[in-house]
Amino acid sequence: DRNMFDEAIGSLKVALVLKHAGTQKALAIAYFKAGKLDEAEALYKEMLVKNTNDMDLRYRLGNIYLAKGMLNEAGAEYRQVLQMDPNNGGAHNGLANLYYRQRKFEDAMAEYLQAIQMNPNLAEVNLDLGNAYYEKRQYPQAANYFKNYTELAPKDAVGYFMLAKAYQVQKDSVLFPQAVAMSEKAVKLDPNNDGAWYLLASLNRDMKNYEKSAQAFSKALELSP
């Protein structure tokens, strides 16, 4: 929620003036989450002047460059991290996302698999690898990684939404109740997600729960007329 991040940014700016330890990095993270990429980039660069070999700062700067579409700069940051720590799962995942943007799908998949091997409990790796398998239409594998993501990031509606989609496209009636349950979790966590409401409506329709389907379609249309 943008307002929540704006409030956090205001509080962190005050803490920064008071020179509280760790505030600068926390403010940069808040800027990134709020979509204020230029401000986040400036802070990370400032911190790296004093801490040139800080791998986490370089990784996060790489993520900002990737979000801004500065692919060469993002790749340079991720590779610097991997020079310092070849087993850094986050940097492998960042490089995988970079390759994916460049449509180098085989290179991306190799990096995703390396990232998950290095750190199987890194939430974003599971989500990104699930998305990669989903795009390759390998839906059971995608579902496995989406399920892992819901366990690692249980408050993120995206994981439940994607898991529901991965179940639905397998066209296995045994999976439909699980798909409905995941869709229900998604709309509970994010009531304004019209895509999740449409998915819930279509799943209930397929299961002949027509009243519930109509209710979900009505909510979806309310959000996206």
C-alpha cells in the first residue's frame, strides 16, 4: 500500500536526521517498495561509497537498476556480488531475472536453479522459478514452487493467486478444490485484486457452484467494470 510506505518514509527521514543506526538502508528499502527508484538509487550509491564491498547493498542496487530497465548496470552489480560470493542465491536470482528480461530463457532457468540450490528458502527465488516454469507450461513444477512461496511469504496474495492458476490449468478436477481455496486466500489478502476474483468465479463455475461464481464475478466487475 503506497500510503503505508509514504508514512514509513516520513518516519525514517526523521530517524535519519537523528542519525539512528541502519536508518539510511531502511529508508532506501522503503523508497524501493514505494516505487521511488531514483531516491533509493541515490541512497544506495551514497552508502556504497563508504562500503564498497557490501554485497547486500550491491544486490539491492542491482534490483533497482533492473526495475528501471537499466539491464547492463543491473548485470554489473549482480556479477560483482557473485565475484565476492559465488554462492549468493539472491544475485543468481537477480541475474536470472535479467536474462529473462533479455529473453535468454535457458540462461535464466540455469540461474534460477542455481539460486534455489544455493538458498531454497529465499522467497523470491521460489516465486520467480514458479513463474518461469509456468511460462514453460510445466504447471506441476510451477505449482510446487508457488506452494513453497506461499509458505515462505504467507502474507503475499500473489503466491496464492499463482498457485491457484497453476492448479486450474492442469485441468484436474481433483485440484479444483485446492485452487478455490488458494483463490479465496488471495482475495482475502488482497480484496482489490480483480484477477483473483475472476479466477475464483471461473473455478466456482467449473465446479458448478453457480451462486458463489456469480458473487465473485460481481465483485470482479465492481473492481474492473
